[in-house]
Amino acid sequence: MSEKSILIIGGGVIGLSTAYYCARRGHQVTVIDRNPAGHEGCSHGNAGMIVPSHFVPLAAPGMVALGLKWMWNPESPFYIKPRLNWELMSWAWKFMRAANASHVKRSAPLIRDLSFASRSCFEELSEFTDNKFDLVKKGLVMLCQTQESLDHEAAYARQSNELGVPAEVLDAKAVARLDPSVTMDVAGGVYFPKDCHLSPHRFMFELKQQCARLGVKFVWNSDMSNWHLEHDRRIRGVVIEGSYEMIADEFVIAGGSWSPLIAQELKLKLPMQAGKGYSLTITKPRELPQLCSIFTEARVAVTPMGSTLRFGGTMEIAGLNEDINPVRVQGIIKSVPQYFPKFTPDDFTGIQPWSGLRPCSPDGLPYLGRTSKYSNLIIATGHAMMGLSLGPITGKIISAILSGEKPSIDIRLLNPDRYA
């Protein structure tokens, strides 16, 4: 394998994971990012969950009807800001076409394999760093308030077990025994023992540290202005803010929700919408669960991180802005006492909400691999809510491709040219 110079555009979890695995193989790696070094993007404020249990893509049967129902409630888990925008309408049409049972049947085994492989990467990184990012392997529980919801999740649990992802249906008493650290008002839940959680901020810090140790160079606070092409099918370099050019052998677009804009000049079609999520972290919670969980009906994720407790949720399709919509945040806050009755809305007084943009493809699958348009360009984006969970395996797969090897997992479904 010959050593290559690799330029990665994007310093989120996908970009850093790619940099780490490429540097481990001996390549010269540079990461450029539009934000300053300390910016807490989508990879920092999320729920910190590693979820083999989430093997169904966002585009699934029932999601269109659910989305239309939720759209009219400003505090609901899902919201599309009405606007006359061709890209949004095109994305929505593609989403509706993908939201079917055959798409889920094709996609689920691949997402499962990626998730378990990524979980192994997290375990390896945890051992290597003395678990400085607080990896906890206790599982996740889907908490259900109603019997109807529990029955629905039980059907999903059967599907999960058939796919080789262990799941156990529990009544209210069994859920209470599973995590006695927190008082719950639920009908029951589904327990996924193979799921994990961690502190995303600490993980990102450790990933940067490991990259720096391996010689990865970082260029922060730098927006690229245009691409420099050698000829039609090969990229020579990128021009940074109109001032200087960075040349490399290989290029990786890992810019999250901004990836379509980065790829625009190259005439690449990457249909995507930014799905805004919010989180609030209580530093001194009145009760601290030991397991991460999801409030099923409210679609709110709950993660203990050390002595703090993070609540995150919502999918707001409102364009490339990170503005805080207080009504959406209120929806998260209102849901908490419904499941954890010891908590009150006052527990969130004075807490500054965090927001981040998740890159959502129309079929709910990432764009991953080489594009046929350019011989030295790889796309790695569109992971939606699974960016952190699938970050390490994404980086590992890209490092294999860049080293001239066949990936260990068949990623043909993730072809970045599938909407070309």
C-alpha cells in the first residue's frame, strides 16, 4: 500500500473517524472545517447513543402519515417548516417513494452489520484510551406509556430478534427492576442489551487527541471557496477562502448537512435536508438513571453522562440554520415528567438548549463510497441521527477504500451516485 495525502472536508465525527483510521494506515491526513476548533457541532451535543437496535432507516412505512399528523403540532417530535423550496419538495417526494417495506427489508441487515461493527470499534477505542469517553455497555430501554405503544414495540422486538439484534419485552415492574435509580410512570418497555452510550463531547475530544498523536493536521475556521480540477475526472485541490490552494491525492466530503453545498460546484447530486435536533443537559438531576432510554411516544432520548443527564429530541426540517425554536424545546421539557414523574419543568430553568443539524438523505441511508464522476473523491455523509453511532465504522470503511482494499461490509446500497 502506497502512502497517500488525504484531504477531509468536515471535522465532525465522520471526518475525524476517517482521519483517525487513515492516519493509522500511514496516510498523510489533513482535516479542514468551516468552524473554529471549539465549535460544538452535531457530533457534540447529541444523545451519545450507540444503537444496533436502530436498524430501520428513517424512510419506513408509516413515517409519512406520522409526519403529516405531527406537522400541525408545534411541540411535536417532527416538524417541516412550510416553504416554497424545490429541493425540499424533491426530497419529500423521494422520501415518500422510499418509505416502504421492501426498502426496510433491504436496508435493515446492512444497518445492523454497520452498527455491530461500529460498536466493536468503540470498544477498541475505549480500551485504547482507558475509557476516557465513558463508554457504558448496559443497553437501552424503549419506554412506553401506553399498552398500544408497547404492543407496537413488541412487534419490533420480534423483528429485531429475528435479525440477530437481541430484544426483550418488559412490563412496568420489570422495567423498574432493570433501572431502580429512576422513578418511572410507564406501561413497560423493550430492552436492547447490545446498545451502549457515552459522552459525545469527551469522545470527540479523545478522537482529536488520537488524530493529533498520529500526525493529522487540522485547518479550522476555513471555508473552501472552490475546487481545482486537474481534468474532468480528477481533483487537484481545494481553494480555501479564495486565498490559497490545498493539494492532495484523495479527497473526502464529510461535511454533514453542508455536504450538498460543498459538492455543488462538482455537479454532484446529494439530496439532503438538515434535520435540527435539540438537547438539554441537567448538571444535577434529582434522579440519575443508569441506562440510556427513549421515550417512545415523545421520541425523546435520555442519556446519563457521568453525573449529568441529557434529554434530546425533535426532527425539525427548517433549512441550514441552528436557531433555537423555544416551542420545540418546550415539547421536550413537557414530555419528561410524563415518564419520569419526579422531574418537573422547573428542573430545566436556566439551561441553555443546544441545537445541531443532522444530515438526512431521502431514503434514510448514508452516502458512502467513491463517486463515479471523480476518480479521487469519496462521499461520507447523510447519517441522520446515526452519525455518532456509525462514525467509527464509516471511517474504517473509507480508510480501506482509500488504501485500495475492499470494505469488510457490502456498501452498494449506500452508493453516493444513487440519485445522480
